[in-house]
Amino acid sequence: MTTMVDATMAEELRVAAKECNDRCLAKAAQWASELLLSIPQHKRTQEKTRINATFSTSTPAMLHHADTAPYSPVAGPSHPPVTLSDALSASLKQVPPQVMLQDAELQCIEDDEITMARDWIDTRDCTRVPALLKNCKSTKARFLSAYSRYLTIKPTVGNDKAEVIDLLRMVRDASDPWLLYLKGLFLSTLCRREEAIECAILSIAGFTWNWAAWDLLSSCITDVEELYSLQNLCPLPKTHPLMELFHIKTLNDLHAGGDRELTMCAKLLGPDYFPDNPWILALRGCILYYAHDLGASTVEFERMLARDPWRIDNIDIYSFALHVNDGASKLSRLSREYLLLAKDRPEVCCLVGNFFSLQAKHEQAIQYFNRAAQLDPTYISAWTLMGHEQIEEKNSHAAIEMYRRAIDINRDDHRAWYGLGQAYELLNMHDYALYYIQHATALNSYDVRMWQAEAQCYEELGRFREALECYRRALIPSNPHETYVHLKLAKVHAELGEDEEAIAYHRRVVEISQANGREVLQYAKSAIEVAQHQMRIPSGDLGLAREYLALVASSNSEDVEVASDLLKSLKKMTNAERVQEVAEDIP
């Protein structure tokens, strides 16, 4: 059964934004607020109207939770009774009400320290927080203390994980959903993936709308099959909007989104859900980009910017689409505007680097990609793009170093493995290149470029049978209107002396090109190959040969002279056949 967005869901998002903000989970709070504001206003205000009506007609309703709470010495004129909103109580399903109320009382006592700690984290003064909160007992204070320590050590966590192990001990026996999220985060940092997944699911079960926990769970998933199996463990039906958003986001991160995910995005952008939500529009643009539909991708990103003109999130993906789609003027304008807006955001540095790359100013591009990597050392795209630019500069050794840095961050990113293969190809080290490209192909087996690159490595190594298998596999995800793979198959079959198979692929090239209305010069060589074969074999189709040669001879192709000479030869062959036929008829 489909779950619709209503006033209750709006209230849950409102609570989630506040709870995430209270714990300095800024991205999760922003996500919840953005979804909330996308809900039509009449749905968002229904719940508020209902609550206000309840308060004005029933005074005891205000104290519903307080009535069941034990006496608290802090309750009084300066400390009102502790209450929990209905949405928050509904979200915290696994925590007993008595424990929640006691913790809320502790938070009331420690409110001043918690506020100060939150302010220090917001101003990136995290080192002062643990000392401030060392005597605090509430779960929120414990969360802020552990999280502030994690933020302090995060830039160097790759070199020394001892401090993360200490942090893990702090939340070892956690049952609070927010502390469970932290436990999962620490386990993920320590590469204990299965345990991190378990903690993320438990955290989600405790507080459903904490997007940070969903994001953590998504980052732990390595393939599509694992996603589908874990969805069965999540505490929501698969048709719930939150489950659908998680599904789309995870497949997008795996570069595995398709038509189904685009349809889900279209539904979620409809009037019954989150109309024109910029985050969902960006997801849709990313899916189309990874599917190589660059025109449609740029349209979605333009819709995103029309709704949120100065949005920085995903602006780097938009710049990738413009870079490949030759959008120099738009990249130039965006680079100028966003440099003034946020020059210290890695996405903006990446945007500017893409602009310089499109202008073939590779040194300037490298400077900006390097700046992006300095601002965020875990930003894989910056390292990968630096490697691409070093390849353009023919600096293979520097490119290899950049790609290896990207792989150290995420071994499941196919782009870095593919880049390493290209770098070793440039060094004519084809065995090494094949090893790395095979890794890239295994990680992204639906990308035609991976199979093409692997096949080319086999060709360089003289392993033509393996090359044939790779090219055949490349036909599956390739565009049915393109002919590149067919031409490569024809070439490899010719190398193996399999002329019939080679000519079959050449003929397919001609048929595809004619069906798509392409100019003759784009398939002239294949047409000549087919014609020559028909002229060469006994009982060849000379009519087909004549048709193909006439097309090439009347075109502006560079093969016009070859086609004209072959037409003359074909005419002589035809005349000779007629003479022989007449001679055979004479008694």
C-alpha cells in the first residue's frame, strides 16, 4: 500500500529537523527542512492547526506526557514540566517512555552546557566540547561529546584509528538511536561494515527520520543485491517515501540508477509528495548523468537551480555534464558566480576546474582540483579528475599517484581503477592496464566503456578471442544506434581471418547508419568492405555490391575513388558473366 505525504509526516519532518539540528547533524537537518518546505503548505499547517485547537480546548492535553512522569525537582516556574511531542514519541519506538522522560529531565538540567557545546561545534571549535560535557549524563550531551571528538580527529583518521576505537568504547552499550548512529559511524570508519549496517538499521528503527543514519547505511552498501536484501530489514514498507528516497539515493551512489528510479523520482516530485524538491531534482539529474543522457541531465539540474538558485550541493555533477556536453558558456558563468558565493567549497573548486579543463588549460584545472582535495581529502572526484588532467599532460606517474589516492578512499569507485588502467596504457604496460581495467569492469559491468577498454587491452596483448568476448559483452549496454562496437568486432574478426563474421558486422554498421539517416561518409568504409566481399566470393550478391559502391561513389567521402574503381571492376565482372552465360547457351 502506498504511503502518502500528510500532515503527520510533515510534523515528523519538523521534529527530525529540530532533533538533528540539536545534535549538530547539519546536513540531515537541512535535508529534513528541505523536504518539509517542499510539502504543500495546506498539508504542513493542518497538524499545527490541530495541535493549537487541542491546546485551546483541553488543558490536560498539554500535560499528557508530564502526567506520567516522575516528580522532577527542576519542574517549576523557571523549569516547565518535561513534555515530548507526539511525533518524537512515535519516532522513538524502541526506547521505554520512562527512560525517555528521565533523559529529558537530565537534558533540562544540562541545557546550558548543551547549548554552549552546540555553539562551539557550529563554530568549529570542537576541541573545547568534551571538557565542557565531561560530567553530563544525558544522551544528547554524550552524543555531542563523542561527535565533537570525532569531528576533531576526522581529518587524520586514516592514519591512526586508535582514537576512533576509544570513541567506540564510549557508545559500546548504547540503546539510544542517536548513540547507535554514532556507534555505526565509528564502526564504518574502522571498516567494520557489517556491524555498522546493523547499528544503522537499529538507529533507524529508533528514530525513523534521521537522514544521517540512512546516509550511513547507504554508504555501507556495496552492490544492488545487498540493497534489496537490506530493504527487507528496514522498519518501513518499501512504498514509504523515505524508503523510496533511500533506494534512489543508494542506487545513484552505486551508479546503477535506471528507468525505475527515474519513475520513482517523477512520482515523488508530484503534487502528492514533494513538488519541485531540489534534492530529488538533483538525484534525477545524477541518475541521467550516470546513464550518459547528458542533455536530459542538464535539464534536471537547470530545474534544480531554478528552484534553488544558489544551491551548491551537486553543482559539481552538473559541471561534469556540462563539461562532457560542451557547455562552455554555462560553465564560465557558473564559475564566476559560484567563486563569489563560496570559493572554499570543494564542489565549487571542482566546477571551476572543469571549466579550465574544457578550455584545455590543464595546469589551472589541476590547481583547482588540488584545492578541492585539500578542502576535503575524502572527495574522490577531485583526486580522480586530477588524474585525468595529468593524463592529458602526459604525466602518467603523477596520474597514477592521484588515482591511487582515490582508491585508498574508496576501493569500490570504478573511475579510479579505470584511470589507473589508462595511465598504464600510456606507459605501454598492457598487463598492468588489463589488471586495473578488469577491476573497473567488475565494479561497473553495465558501462560500455569498461568493456571496450578491457577489449582494447586484450587486442594490444594479441589475445583476440578474449577481445571478441569483451566487445560482444559491450553490445549489451551499448546504444543500439551506435556502431563503434560493431566496427571493433569486425576488425577483430578480420584479424582472426574470420571474414564472414567480419562482413556481417560491417553490413550491420551500414544498416544502422542508414536507419538513422547518417551521411554516407560515416559508413563508407564498411560499405566498401561488404561490396568487396560480395565481389570476391563465388555467387556473391553483386546487386548489393553495386548499390553500396554507387552510394559511396556519389558521396563526399574520401573513398570516392576507391568506390569508382570498384564499380568499374564490377561492371567488367558483370559483362564477363554475361559473355560466359551466352557461351554456355550456344549448342
